[in-house]
Amino acid sequence: PFLFSMPWVVLRIKRLLKEQDIDVVHVNGITNLQPVLAGIAGGIPVLWHLNDMLTPSIFVSMVKGLARNRKLKICVSTSAITKYYNLQKYDPYVIPAPLGMRQQKNLKGGEDLRSCFSMKGDAKLIGFVGHLVALKGVSEFLEVTFRLLAEFSNMHAVIIGGELPN
């Protein structure tokens, strides 16, 4: 169904982009091909955000050639993603996760959050990554986190994200 419906979805997105007079298309995730293709087809600049290393390399190899289009720019959250998928020739923008300034300066490509926050090896880390909106379950995360932190002294909690503008 995905491949069969792709042309129709691309055409619909392209029409919506034109109707809404969109200047730039930001696509989050390597597998979201339809908006990437719609932006390219509509002549609209596309910022394609490759934000993880969970997608099989073979798939990324098949689609990264789209970045040859001068209207498309790749963005990654760490330089480790650039190396992992061999994206150096596309000169991607590196936009790190929205950590606090101190942590952002200390966190290097490939380094984990434990060393960033000077946590002991046996400490447990729980975290929330996403926009700080009710729909994402921030309140529920905080409720559970406070109970866990009260019960376990070797636990740390981290929230990574930001508030969406209105």
C-alpha cells in the first residue's frame, strides 16, 4: 500500500504546499519520503531532518541521493549520524538536541547523556524526549518520575525538548 499510494500522497501534499504558500518544508525522519518528494516536485526548499540511527543503512543509501537536488538540505542531530550514514559529502546541518547550554557544550558526538551529567555507572537514567505539550504525555511522565525519584536514590531524570510556539 505504501508504494502504491505514494504518487497520490505526493501530489496531494504538493497541492497543499502550493495552496498554503509554504516557503520551506521541514521533514522529520528519513522514512517520510512523501513530503520530501512533494517539496522537490513543487520547487520548494526542503530541510530533511535525519534524527536517529534506527533506519537500516540500506534504506538510507537508496534515498540519500535525493540530497543531490539543490533545493534539499539534510539536517542531523549529531555528527555521529553523519558518519553512521556516510553523509559527509552532503554537508548536513548539525542541529543538536535542545539540551541546556552547559550540557550542550559538554556533549560530543557519540557521547551519552550519562557522562554529560557526570552520572555514576550504576545510576539509572529515565528521560522524556519531545515537545513539551500535553499530547506527548509530559504530565504523566512527571508524575511517574517524581514517584520513582523518591523511591530510588540512584536515578536521574532528563527532559529534552521545547515548547511549541502558538
